[in-house]
Amino acid sequence: MAKRDYYEILGVSKGASKDELKKAYRKKAVKFHPDKNPGDKAAEEKFKEIGEAYEALSDPQKRAAYDQYGHAAFDNRSQGFGSAGRGGGFHDPFDIFREVFGGGGGGGGSIFEDLFGEGGRRDPSGPQRGSDLRYDLEITFEEAALGCAKQVPITKLDACDLCNGTGAAPGSKLTTCSTCGGRGQVVSSRGIFSIAQTCPACEGVGKRVEKPCPKCRGAGRIEGTKTIKLKIPPGVDTGARLRSSGNGEAGLRGGARGDLYVVLHVREHEIFERSKDDLLCEVPVSFVQATLGSDLSVPTLQGQAKIRIPAGTQSGTVFRLKGKGIKNVQGYGVGDLHVRVSVEVPTQLNPEQTEKLKKFAELCDDKVNPISTSFFEKARKFFSG
């Protein structure tokens, strides 16, 4: 599915100022923030989309690149997300949100209370979204060019199947924490100062289960390994990031799952070099082939192809095979294959071959080697004066 235009996502024109961008982002980010739309997966996806659009357009360099190349400007950048946070080309939409609004999120007097009202405060005992995960996957040159399907093993925290992620044993229920009275924090006095700390009994949740689940010991999640099927489209390159929605870690207390971000690393090829969607292949030819001309078989990603080497071909001459390169990952056609001829100089000649080559040299005149003749004529003129 093609990505939507960033300006369209924010609802602004291409000439929008920085203040207009921020105003549009603030309005839409508040509307689709997951805290205001708990359990609404579509709203969560829109929130991420809005954050990505704002980050690209609010940065002058990224905006200039996007205006010129569109989404292709960011295709080859490493944009992976770590398990404890996000990094690379685009950042965590929640970090962007906090940066724009100037708040930390969660807890009394927070930005969420200011924006969403009391009903929108983040409940420490309520659902919490699971963490996003990053997986670095190495693939072959051919797999990147032609596309492939992969199965990757991911070790992550999944919801406990015995308690369905609640952390409570079957039949048990949540009760208010007696240590903090449900506040999630305990206050201790140090002289004239009062220090609030996370409640050690409930770990800041404010509630405790009567009887913890025996399988997950009240955590609600257990670590396990799951094999994820991944379809890699043709034309990807090193640094490309694929998102597998909902395959990150399980959320807490029924919260939404995080996403899995797979960052691709393409191995180098023994024959081909890549330049965007074009391929370069250097093919050796013999002195005789280059001199007399020849039909030459050359490798392509789709198999063998033939090119005609005309008589007198010089080393370094490049022949283009249209449409024999790599399919553009955005669907904008197919690149070309450029075959560069390298004339191989004979070595280890036997006496008979050496003698015949000397006789050949005696038969040659200036017309046989026009390039070297022209060069040395220019050199003589340079040194004479």
C-alpha cells in the first residue's frame, strides 16, 4: 500500500510555515493520541503516521529532500527502533509528541491531564502498550533485488496464556495496594523535605492481585520465541526498515502489542555492484575478442544475456542492457545493467606466441593504434614547447 503524502496527512499546503505545521500537528496528535483512544488500533496508526509526517516536514533538510524525491528520500536510511526506545531515521511518535507539547506524560499534573482532562489521565493500573522491537536481518544480494519470504525467530515477552495477561490466578482479582493506598507512590519525610518514590509493593501500579498467576508469577507476560513470517519486497537495500504490526512485545494489563521493526543488511555480491536501481558488472574479454569483435555472454540477475562487442572495443567501454537492473521498491520501473569491458593482457606466453606477437607488432603502423599515437604526439608538443 502506497504511503500517503505528508502534507495531506497534516492537512496543510506545501507552502505551510513551521508554525502552521506545528499547529496542524498539535490538533491532529491530540485527536488521535492512544491515551484518548484506548484500544483503538486505527487511531494509534494515525498517531504514528502524523508523527512521521511532522518530523519529516518540520526538519528543513528532510523537508527539502521530501519535496524533491518524495518518500524515496528516506528509503535507504536506517530507521530501526530499539527495544528500549527508537532511533535511526524516524523517531518514536510519543517522543515527538512530548517534544512538541513540552511534557513528560503520565502522572498528576502531566501534559495528558492538561490536554485530555481528568478522564484522559494515564492510569498506572490501566492497559499499557507493549514495547517495539528491532531485529537486524542479513539477506543475500539476490534476495534484496528479487524479493523473498523469510521466517525470523523473535524472543519477546508475550501475554501469559494462563491468566490472559492479567497477572492474576484464575478466580483472583485486583485489589487496592495497601502500601500506597492506590496512589502508586509512597512519600517519605527527610527533615523539611518530602520525597515521593514508586511504591515498592505494587511497582507504581496502585493495585495488586489477590493471588498471582502461578505461571507468570503475576507479571502477566512470559518470555518465549515466536517465528514471524516476513515478506521482503524486491528492490530493498541495506538500511531498509520493514514493520510487522503487532509482533512486538505484549502490552501490560490488556494493552496493545508493540510492533516489530526489521532492519535489512544486504551482503555484497561477487559479480554485481549496485547504484540505486542500476547494476554494474565488469566482464573480462581477451585481446583478440576486443580487437576482432565478439558475441559475449554476460550474467544478469535473471540469467545469461548476450551483447555484441564490436571490433576495436577499448578497455573500460560500457554497454547498457535496459531493464536488466533492479526493480524499484516504490514501483517506479526497473533499472539497467551496465557491462564494463576489461581487456585482459596476455601473460605467460610461450616462445612461439611471443615471436608471432613481435611479428604482429612489426606490421602495425600509426593507424593500428590511433589513441597512443595521438597521445604521444601531444606529449611531444608539450615538451617541445
